[in-house]
Amino acid sequence: MPPSLTIALSGINAIDNPGPGVGVARSLKEDPDLHARILGLAYDAMEPGIYMDWVVDKSYIMPYPSGDGDAYFDRLAFIRDQQGIDFLIPNFDAELPLYIKRASKLAEAGFKTFLPTMEQFKLRGKDKLIEVAERIDIGLPKTRVVSSLDQFAAAIEEIKLPVMVKGSFYKAYRAYTYAEAIGHYHALVAEWGYPIIVQEIVTGEELNVIGVGDGAGGSLGLVGIKKMSVTALGKIWTGVTIKHAAMLEATQRFIREYRWRGPFELECIVRDEDVFLIEINPRFPAWVYFATGVGVNLPARMVRHCLGLPVPPTPDYEAGKLFVRYTYELVTDMSTFQKAITRGEAP
């Protein structure tokens, strides 16, 4: 058998609010020519991916990516010295700034990654969506970015209730009354600070696109889906592949205009032929395996592109393929948990 690639990735918390890591790992495992050996980077000994030994070959407990990140990257260096790492895939927004800031140092240390630039990463800020929507010729719900209570009240007066009240990067709340809106405003300011976004509620179908940009304006593949049902946390539970020409064309413009590098997800509301941009995620979404299941293995294509391995022609996908997420009970031995707690690695 040809030598395997050792790929370290995060986001193996396959819980009710799942990370992308397990889907990325499954995708890499399904490329028969990569012979991928997966190292899971976990933040808690109870992350289910640690125990899914048919997907994740070995796991390590990581310090949280906070501060200057020295402890985090010291841990990565230790893992590399123990196991060897051919490729790194961070799957959480909170990790990306540290990786991007250290991209050159990581490369010097032999870590291969495929990350957006800091300018691209900042596009995920909801206060940047107005600029993005205009540049790629896509709709945007009426949006106001505010930095004071007076501006907030004026925005509500202009847009009219009900509205969405959003933090710049995290959390969004629907408000039907002014009192509700004010409550959400104060909660978001206390947790995340300014700016706050007030946005018109647009009705239509929620369609999302996953893709990987090659960093030069080209695409390594796209898949569009319609969310049919979601959890209380807003995570997709069932979905169907869809080919909405206007949405896919806008996504191609996004990749081309911003020369996007790495994985991404665009969240949209579509009403007839009108497409409204709602959110940009600068990483693989938790439903990444859906794309692999319909023939577009984006994690494997990204790794191949970055490592200079043959990348097959961009595949098409069929509309009307169904995705169903399900729960699964795994029974295993306590020794794996004990190793994760005491040694910081398992098995």
C-alpha cells in the first residue's frame, strides 16, 4: 500500500451543535488514493470523534486557541514530532485568526495549510456583507450597522418591525417588538460589543452553497442545497441538493472577485430569482459530507490541490439528492476516556 497522508483536523465534536471535523474526516477517508490517517484535535475528552475510531485514528486534547496561541502551537509541534503531520485543517472560526497570523511560521515549520487571507476572513463579519453583496451583484436584506442605542432606534424606525438583531460575528435574534429588540441589543453588546446589525426579515427558501476556492479566482467545486428542516440551534437536519442558477453564478463571482482561498459556505435566502446574502462562513460547514455523498469531495480535492497531487476534473452533482442527519449510540470502553483525561491523547 502507498504511504498514507497524516492529516490533523479540529471540529470533531459531533454533538447537537456539530463541528465540521467528522464530515471532513469521512470525506478524506473516502478518497481511496489518499490513504488518509486522521488525527483529531479535540478541546474536550467527551467529543464523540475521539471514540469514532473508524473515522479518527488518533486524537489529542488541545488547549483553547486564545491569547497569542503559543500553547496551542506548542501542542501542535509536539503532535507533529510524535506522529508527523502532512496537512492541517482548522474547522472553527475561532481558530482561523491564529492560523492566518502564523501562516508563514507554520509553513517554515513544515505545516501545510490552505487558509483564507486575513482580509478574506474579515468578510465573515456581518457588517461587511453590504460591500460583498454589491461587489458580487447579489441582494441583501435592508441592513443598518449601528454603534449606539440612538442609531439602533433609528434603524428600527427605518426598517420597521419585525427585524433581525445580530452581533457582528455571532448570534442573531428575531424581534417582533421594540422591547424584544432592545433586550437583544443589550445582550449582544454585553457579550460581543459593537457594531450591532439591524436587518430586514426576508422571506423565502433558505439555500446554502459550499465550495472551495483555489486562491486564484477558480473553484475546486460547488454544491448548493436547500435546508428542509433544522434543529432548535439552526443546524441542518434534512436537506436536498438544488441547482439554483442565480445563486451558483453569484457564488462563482464571489470566488472570482475575492480570489477566495480555501473552503467556505454562503448562506442565502432565495425568493424566485432574487438571491439575498445572509452570511459567509470561511470554513467547511457541518454538512460538508453531504457534498461528498453526492460526488463532490471538497476536502479531498482541497488537500490534493495544496499538495500538488492530481485533482480530477470538477465533478457535477445531481439535484434532488436527500441528506438526513441522524443520532447514533456508540458503546465503547472507558479506557479511551481515561487516556484522553490523563494523557491528553487517545487511544
